[in-house]
Amino acid sequence: MTPLEIGLIIILIAVTLFLVYYFFRGSTGNIAITRPIESRVDEYLDRKFDHMIDEWSLVRKPELQKFKDERNDLLDHDEERIRKLKEYEAEMKKNLTELEGRLDTLENTLETKES
């Protein structure tokens, strides 16, 4: 072996060791060798989960359920009011259509009387 080959092997080993060190540095969980990227991402998300919830203003399920329980009656009441308003809207559209028909009939009768 020539000194150049020995140097390249040493550099290759150093780079490999650096990559392994960089990959495993700072890990507190279990990094699976069979799926290293996914397990590293899972471990990262586990560490940063509380920070992400605060940063993105997310709500956890128990807090969401508590909010739903507190507001459920109010939301049901509002949904009932919306249903009644939609019925009223449909009734008004029906009345408006009938009134437009009557108006057309009156206009037609007036035109026939004038001519």
C-alpha cells in the first residue's frame, strides 16, 4: 500500500466516524438502525413537541374536549337558530316568487287594458 492509499483510508474512516457521531449526537431516545431517518425524526418531534404546541398555538385533545363540553349547548342552540333562519329564508324566497308572479300578472292585465 502506498502512503496515498493509507491517507485516503484514514480520511474515509474519519469521515465515516464523523457522520456516525453527527447522526447520534444529541439523541436521547432509541435510534433504530433499520429505519434511522424515521426514528431520528420521531425522536426530534418528541423533544420539541411542547415547544411546537406553544409556538403554533395548538390545543391538546383534553383541552379541546373540555371546550366542547362547555360550549356544546351553546353550539347546539346556534345550529338550531341557523336551521330556523334557513327555513325562514326558503319561505321568504317562495313568497317573493309568488309576489313576482302576481306583479307580472298585474302588469300584463294593465297592458291589455291600455291597448
